[in-house]
Amino acid sequence: MAHPVQRNLDTAEIHMKNCGVWTEWRQSLGPEFEVQQSVSIEAQATATESGAVAEIPEELRAKLAMEVELAYQQTFEAARSEQNQIELVAGPNTDYVYVILWVEKKFASTVSFSMNGIAYTAPYTYTLCVPTQAGFRELGCSG
């Protein structure tokens, strides 16, 4: 497992107009803000001892991708847990626009495996895209 390199991707806005109402409005992020994950394994591997390069069969690459995804399962679940705890609130008689920032976390390293009795390594990238609350604007209710 590797440490992530983070970068901000995009923002989205959620408008919560609660004007003329005297109760608080609470909502969590909807399904369009689910944590997303992906894995890519390079097509070629390098033999540990000889340094020879070999193509990785597609079926083996898919298997390796599943293993990498499994290795990061706890990281993925933690990101989902954080996402599930985000709650947007509009108090009585308020009008808010919440800003949601998508953050990409890329974990890059190598995976080791055996193919035809030879030990190989291949680079992989595990990517998480996580929504985070990045602030809000109060528009105010008029009239």
C-alpha cells in the first residue's frame, strides 16, 4: 500500500432554500455523491531477478486489480464512512448553497506476483474520488 497524492477535481453545489419555514432542514449527500474507486494495473510486468519485461494476460490483470482493491478496502470504507457523516443543514427561514468539493486520492505502487513460475512486479494505481464539504454561501430570504 502507498500514501496518496491528493488533488482537487471539481465542485458541485447543493441549494437548500428553507425560506418561510420555521423548522430546520437536514439532509445527507445523495447518491450522486458516492465515493468512487478504480484500479489500473500496467499491461507489462518486470521479472524480479532478470529484469525481463512480459505482457500480463488480461485475466491475470483483472485478478491483480481485485487483489489491489481488496488491499485498499479499509481505506475505501473509511472514505465512505466520512461521506455518510456529511450532513447539510438549513436553519429556519434560511437559504444556503453548499459547495461540495471532489478530491482525488491516488495511491501508486507495485504489486508482486508469480507468472509461469517467475516472480514479477507491475505498477498499479488505486484511485479514490471523495466528496467533501467545502463551505457554503448564505443567500438570505427576501420578502
